[in-house]
Amino acid sequence: MTAADANQLISVQPNDLKFLFELDKPSFCDLQLTNNTDSHVAFKVKTTSPKKYFVRPNTGVVMPCGSCIIRVTLQAQREYPPDMQCKDKFLLQSTIVPPNTDVDDVPADTFNKDGSKEIKERKLKVFYESPSGQANSEDGELRSSTSQAPDANSTIQHLKDEKDAAVRQTVKLQQELDFLKRQRKRRNNSGFSFVFASFVGLIGIMVGFLLNLSLASPPAE
């Protein structure tokens, strides 16, 4: 029994709640309650952050010199607390009750401070621990993310450069294709013009020859 448990009806092990903190993952801590008396002792567990934790059971009765286990579950969290510090606290209340008190159905007024019974209270602190090899704080997580950022930026820039190069190559090929089409069309047009001009010239020569021939021939007698 520790010094903190010397004046308590119930001793607690461990003395504080420690949770392995990982984002988006629940964590739990088991507390062992031991009755230090020869009487039946009822207990109740309260917390300053009831929406973050599940306590099962949160009330009950411990037999004389007996013990029980309480499981406290930290629900999955979406962000790290500043510097991994936790301000949450738990309060363990205990009081002696009659032997016939139902273990699973402690009366609601059992822990009312009306002066007719002694109620002991024990405060428990909460600590968060990081998994081995991971950042111990939100700042550490940020530093880790920052250290990886240049690699990601380099990869993105490399992919962008490759895309730009592919676009330029495509434009160049399209320009070359258009140039070849224009050249082919120009050659086709030139060939047609040359043949037509040759044909017209040949006809002109023949017509001129015939005219010269008709002019050179003597008139008929």
C-alpha cells in the first residue's frame, strides 16, 4: 500500500492513468481497486471529460479485502493535444455500505455528501504516451511532416515537367504534320499547274503551227 492509499478505503494501482496515444485509435488503461477494510465498500468513478472516456464499471461494490478491475477507455482522437499534455482528471469516490448492497445496483444517493457518512476521494491524473519511434508531440509530428514535404514537392514538380515536355512534343509533332500536309498539297497543286500549262502550251504551239502552215500555203488556182 502506498502513502496515498494509507487513509483511503480503497487503494488503486497504478496511481495514475496512462494511455498509449495514437490518432484514430482507442486506448485503454486498467485500474485495480483493492478494498483495505473488512467492510463492503462502494466506489464511483468520475472524470472531467466524460465524452472522451468510457469507464466500465463506473460504480460497484468491492467485498472486504477483495479487489476488482476497472477498464478506462480513451476514445479515438483525431488530433494530438498540444505537447502531448493532458489536463483531464479522474475522481475515485468510496464509502462503506451495508453488506446487502447490490454490487451491480449501487443506490444513486450513495455518494451524496449529506454528513451522515464518510466519503473518501482520490484524484487520478491522466498521461499520454506516444508509441515507440513516433513523434512525442504535435510539434514533432509537424516537423516530421515538414521533413518529408520536399520529397513530395520534388516528385510533383518532376511529374509536372514530364507532362509539359509531353505537351510540347505533341505540339511539335502536330506542327510537323501540318507542314507535311501543306508541302504535299503544294506539290500536288504545282504538278497540276505544270501539266495544265504544258498542255496549254502544246495546244498553242500546234495552233500556231497550223496557222503558219495555212498562211504559207499558196492559194489554189
